[in-house]
Amino acid sequence: MTTYFSRFTTHKSVLAALVLVLTGDLLVAYPYDDTQEVLPTYYDVTGITTRENGTVHTYGIPITNWPPRIDFLIIRGGDGGRAKAIATAGKDKTASGGGGALLSAEFAVDPYDENALRPGGQIQIIIGSQGLDKTRNHTAASGGGGATAILYRAPVDGAEWEMLAVAGGGGGGAASGDILGTFANNGRNANTTEDGDNGKRTGDAEGQPGGINGGAGKTSSLPAAGGGGGYVENSKDKDGVYLIFSGGRGRAFGVRGGEGAGFGSWGGFGFASGGGGGVNDDQANPDVGKGGGGGGYSGGGAGGDDDDASGGGGGGGSYISAWAISKSATTRDSNRISGQVAFTADVDSTGDLAGPTFNLPGADNAVQIFDYQAATYDPGVTAEDLYGNLIEGDNFIGDTFDQSSGPGTYVLNYQATDQFGKTSYATLTVTVKVATKPVFTIAGDITVIEDYGTYIDDFVTSTNAPDVDGQIITSYTVTPTFTSLFTDDGQPAINKDGILTFTPADNASGSTAVTVVATDNEDDLVNGKLEKTFTLTITSVPEPPVFYTESSMVIDENTSGAIVFTAEEPFGASILV
């Protein structure tokens, strides 16, 4: 089976865990659904402006006559909200939201290319909403725009939603016409790179930091304004707390924007949502307004700081998969609109998927077994669709091998229908043969003399390697009845070439039966072995007598006596001389 997702970079698979956490969906197989709306040949939709329940469309890639390319001409993130403050005296102040990023990308569709989208897979489009514009007396602050994303889920077991492209949303603007302190601080445009942009502060200083590596932008406080969500995390405050005005992390099917804090407006819905803007309307002090960060691959930071500084929100980061065969990314100024996706997918009139394939034992759909194997034999036939999904249950029909079968030829039939409705057939021919014993000839009984040394001889003179059934002798097991006649490392043995070796123990003699068992490559306890027995004799050798004498003796002068010499024969009896 092809491991289809081995080519994905690690960071993209995190999205699957987020889907499980946020939706409770288990990551199980997502088979092709023939009721799924088919990918249109042309699509051009601008999302609605909303905090939740925004524009989400899911389509199936056709399994016949599929488009060889899907060309996403426009993938645009939601703009940040505009903030307009009605002045208490003098001119009104207006701060634009940042523009959502503008991407384009083209992807190949090919059932046999691991770097392409697969027919039968799904495309999901989540269009980021604009952060809500805000107009009010004194001070206004708006939410960031939501990120627009193109997701893909392959028609394979355990498939996950994968990011093809993410266009970041723009940061929300902040403005004040309060006589105690006026300002107009635009939200920042979304980035074309993956990291989110920092928020802004009045006086051209940096606001809260944007997210990196898929993280969220940081939230402001006093008053609160949300950072934009990233694909791996929600925006949080300095203490790591997720608040209702924070931008939400990336999620298949989208996530709602952050709620406005105080008199601020909410952030836009999106794959990763914009943070809400925040306003502290204090009649005795200069008003504080902070724009929300834009959602994105990484979120934009909120405007201002954790004190009373004001500012516009940072734009979210953007991403395009390495699968894209062509791509572009540009920044743009806000037009006060939600995100947009437009693509073309012209069909190919010749495309059709191949049917299932079978995994059969043996070669040429045939296998041979021996009769003693039939009682436990299972062919183990399986079938897969062209993407490596195992076909099981009612979609796989096959004959069962009768394990009581005797010698003969048997044909098993199989049928498999894959998730795309394609059906394939296969047959397996099983031939049951009678196993024959290995044949060998030994030289016969062997006699050696005591203390012979190491014996080496061509003992097995013939074998049937291979015989008509393809069996060959693979080993010989040699077992003497009396092992004490031999040294520990010189016990009788026969190698695969039939050479017998043994070494008698010192001064050992006697006879022993020796059993030789030849084992063939089937190693069957009934038909796969043959025993032969021979007698191995070690004859004793007579040894000369051994005399025991005194080394010296003393005899008194003028005395007489007898001198007796004692000798011991090889078998231990005494001899008097």
C-alpha cells in the first residue's frame, strides 16, 4: 500500500489535530462520496461579512473526466474593518483597515502523481470575512479580517484536511476624534509570507507582536483587542488566556471572529479568524482604541499595547503549498470587502480511474502447496483501490480454500468493488501436490581404533536435490546413542555437503548407534524427513605392560632374599615377575 501522506511536511498535519479538538471529528477514512457536489468548472465567490457562519463550500473532484489543473486565479483574505471617529470638534478621523493578501496558485490533478490532487478527493473553500467597520463618536476601533483558505482531503484511509493556500486577513483600524487626543492609525495589510505582522501604535511604534510559525498574534489589554488567529493556536493575552475578543485558530469549516471589546467591532469569520477591536471611551481622559489583528497562517498582532497606547491591528500571514505548479502572492490595500476565491477547472474528456488491484500469492495468479500444508493454508488474498485503500466487507467477495482438499488443482474466484464504484475480478489457481521424502544414501557402519583423532569422510553419497517436487535437502541431524564416546566439540555431525566428522574421546572404546535425519526445504514432520541409522565402533588398542620399581634399595651384607617386580596390563590386572 502506498503511504500517501508521507510527502506532507510535518507542520501541515497539525491541522488534523485541531479538527479533532475543535469539532470532535475522529480522523477515520473519508471515502469518496458520490452525493458530494462536484467541483464546478468555474467559481467566483466573495464571502459575506460576518463574525460567524461565513462562506464555506466543499466540492468533490470528479472521478471521471477530471480537470488536469485547478487554477485558483484569486485567493483573497478579508480586509480589516475601517474605523471612523466622529470628532467632538474639528474634522472626523478615519483609519482604514489593512487589505487581505491576494494569492493565486495552480494545482495539478493526477491519480498517479503523489504531488498532485487526486480524483475523488475533496476541495474545501473557506472565505474570510471583512472585519466589521465601526463608526462612532469620540473613538472607534475595528476588528481584523478573517483568513481565506483552500483545503484538500485525499480519498485515502485516515485522510486529513491539508492546507493548499491561506491568504491572511488585514488588521483593523483605530481612530479617535476626541478633543483630548486625536489619531487615525490604519490597520496593516496582510503579509505574503507565513508570519503575521505586528500591530501598530500611535507615533509609528510597534504594537503587539504578530504570530510566527503558524502561531497567533498577541492580544492587547486595557482595553482589550484581539490578535488574529493562526493555524495552530488561538490568540491569547499576556497570561496565556484565550478571551472572547481573541482571533480563533485555524479550523476546517472555519471559525468565528473575535468579539469586540468595549465599543470596538468584531473580527471577521475565516479559516483563522480576525481579532476584535477594542475601545475604552473615557470622557475624562483621552480615549483608547485598538484594532484587531488579521487572521492568517500566522495571526497579526493587536494594535496598541497592554497599557493605554492605541493603534491599528497587524495583518495575518499567508501560505501556499509546495504542490503548486505556479503561484503568486501580493499585498494590497483595503477595499473594505470580504475575501474572494475564483478558480477555473476545465475538464478532460478522457480521464477515468483504474479499478481495484489484487494482492495474490505466487506468480501468474497461481500457487503450489503440498498436501500436508492444505489443512492450514490461507491464500491471504486482499484488494486495494488505486490509492492503496484496503477493500473490505461487502465490497470484497472471494472463495474460501477448502482446507480438507487433497492433491489436485483448485480455482478460487475474487471480486472487489472500490469506493469509486469500480469493480475488478481475479482468479487464483491452487495446486496441491504430494510431498516426497528426501532421498539419501549413507556409506554404512564405521569402525575406527581408539584415539583415532578427528574423522572426516564423504559419508552421504547421494541425494535427490532437487527432486521432482522442487524439494532439496537442507540439513542433516546426527544423534549418537552414547555421546560419551566423543569429545564435547567432536560429536558426530554431517554438513550440507554430506561430510561426516567426529572425534573419539581419549582412551574411549565401544559401539553406538547413530541416527541421521535429513531435512528438506519443506521441513515437514511427517513427509519432509527421512531417518537412517548406522553403527559407529571404536575398537580398543592393547598397550604394553607398565612396570613399577623402586628407584633404590639397601641389602645387608651376607644376606639373601627375593626381588618381586609387578607389572600392570592394559586392562588393569597385575603381573608378577
